[in-house]
Amino acid sequence: MLVLPQSVKIYLADAPTDMRKGFDGLSRLVEEQGLDLYSGHLFVFVSRRRDRVKVLTWDRGGLVLYYKRLERGRFRRPKRSMNGKYLMLDAGQLAMLLDGVDLQAVRRARVWKPRRAAS
């Protein structure tokens, strides 16, 4: 499982991405959406055929690009976002996406939150 601090946000691009884009092309896509490329957050891009994923992030003075290609099968994207730009994922959802799990078929238990103390 992928372990990331909770402060790291994961943005999944809503539209399919041309996988010929490298560091510069993907960086431009991030900046066009008004997001901070140098924040250390993860920016995830899926190809039109859904058999390739690139993850772009900034780490210690340089950009890092992770690339995964499936030999068989497709990555299962969640439903489209409301804003039409990016979906927010958590580390567990990213790990499932990269493993080929259909995120729409996964049902999560409701998270328990303690009541606030009476004032």
C-alpha cells in the first residue's frame, strides 16, 4: 500500500491525457488549472485508452514522474468530477487505482467521528 502523509493531496485529471507529454507538458496542464506544481502534491494523469498512468510530483529540488503501463486490462477511473478539472483522491484510492481496482465498485464504511464536548 502507498503510504503518504495526510498533508499530501492527490489530484486525478478528469480528462484523458496524451501520454506523449513529459515533464514540461504535464507541468503546463497542472499550472493551467491554477494548481501549485511545487507543492509536493501528486498529479495523476490517465491515458485515453486507460492502460497508462503518469504521476507527477515535486521532490527535493526536482520533478519526479512515475509511469505505469498495463499489459492487460484497463485502469478504472472514478466518475467525473463536478468541476470538470480534477478529482481528489486519498492514498488508498490511488493505490487501488494503480492496482486496477474499480473505485466505483468499492464501498467504504462510514468514518466514525467523536462528538464535540458540550460548551
